[in-house]
Amino acid sequence: MMRLTPNQSMFMNPLQINPVAIDLGFIQVHWYGLMYLFGFAAAWILARQRADRLGLSKNQVEDLLFYGALGVIVGGRLGYALFYDLAANLDNPLNIFKIWQGGMSFHGGLLGVLVTVWLYGRKHNRTFFQLTDFIAPLVPLGLFFGRIGNFINGELWGRVSDMPWAMVFASGGPLPRHPSQLYEAILEGLVLFALLWWFSAQARPRAAVSGLFLLGYGSFRFFVEFFRVPDPQYGYLAFDWLTMGQILCIPMILGGIVMMIWAYRFSPTKSTAKSRPQ
């Protein structure tokens, strides 16, 4: 059994960050909401730089991002209610609207974005993979900010650990734990962004960028789940280690592999890359 002593961790004081960033009395602005705002702002800046790749005007790109933002918020919240907290939300459906308290599902947000992108493509005569290849490199920075929001909220912490950087979370008991939110911020956010930004700098077969996103995110999330405490309503679903997050990542990993194989063997067109991103 692992024994933990104070000198084994640099962060033995419980992490307690006020989730409210701005309190004006009549209105409160939460860090979690600000992180989503930062993520959307980053996507907006990057998308405008790359608008010419699809032959879209900047206004059309902004419309696309608006569609995507709706998909993230609606799909993310509904996905959490469906995948992770169905019983509680059936008892109190109004909880679904309390986004500032946390509780957003990436997999639900992804499905929401895919639906809105499909609708946008029908409206503007763009193919589905043309749009997803354009959007995929914009997503990881939003994931980065979202995981920082989880960290500030002191939620989704990891398993008990004796690593020097383990942290004590106020809601996680007295023992230090893996800061799994930061692991995800680094891997799903910064590393995946760098990988996709580099990969999409050159013309690639249609759907290859989208496939790499699915493969990369699914693999990173599956890995980090080994350090993260599973959702209490599910626990470990099989083998004393398999979590709901990992189950939801398996189709992403397999789908990403299939899409990349299809893209390089059968895709007749390439996503354009008129110039390297600045």
C-alpha cells in the first residue's frame, strides 16, 4: 500500500481557488465560463487567419464558429446529462442549464459540433469533411482552456499519488492526487494543437486532418483516464480499470484510424493549404 508523507508532494495544502472570477453583487462571472470564452476567442482568431483555405469570407467563418459554439454548449451539456448524470438530471431537469457549475461532456460537445457543421455545410454548399478538416486544428486550444476550468473548479481530479507534483484537492480528501486536469490540458490541448497545426500546414487528403484529431484525442484521453478518478456514478465498468471515458474514446480511436486509411487510399481530393499558418 502506498504511503504518503508531506515531503513527498510539493502541494500538500488543499487547492482552493474561488470559482467566481468577478463578483459585482448583482452578477457573478465564473472562471469556468471565462475559460469557454477564451477557447472560443482562440478559435475565432485562428479561424480568421485560415479563412482563405476554404474560400470563405471572414463573416462566413464567424457564422461557422457560431454554429460550432452552439454545438459545443448544447451538445456538451446534453451529453453530460445523458452519459454521466442521467438520473440526477431527470430528477431536476433545471440542473442542465447550470453550466457554470461544470458538467460538460466533450463527447457530447463533439456530436453537437458535427451536427451543426453538417447543417452549415448544407446551407453554404460545403462538404462535411471539408469543414471538419478546417475546424479540427481549432478545437484543442478550447480543450486546453476547458481543462484549466476544471482545475480551477477543483473537479475531475486524479487518483491518489505520491508523485512530487501531486496535489490535495479540497473535494478530494486529505491525500495528494494526480492533477489529471492539467495532464489533459497539456496532452489534449497543447500537444494535440501543435500536432494538428503542423499536420494541417500542408495539403492533406480530405478527412485526414479530422481522422488525426479523432485518433489523437481518443488516444490521449484514453491514456489520462488511467490517472483520473472515474465518475462516481459509474466507477470502473470492467477489468477494475475501464471507465466510461475510455469506452467513449474507443470509437474515436477506431474511427480515426479508419478515416486516415480511407483518406490516404481512397480520398480523391485534398484539403487546401495555400500558405503555412503564421
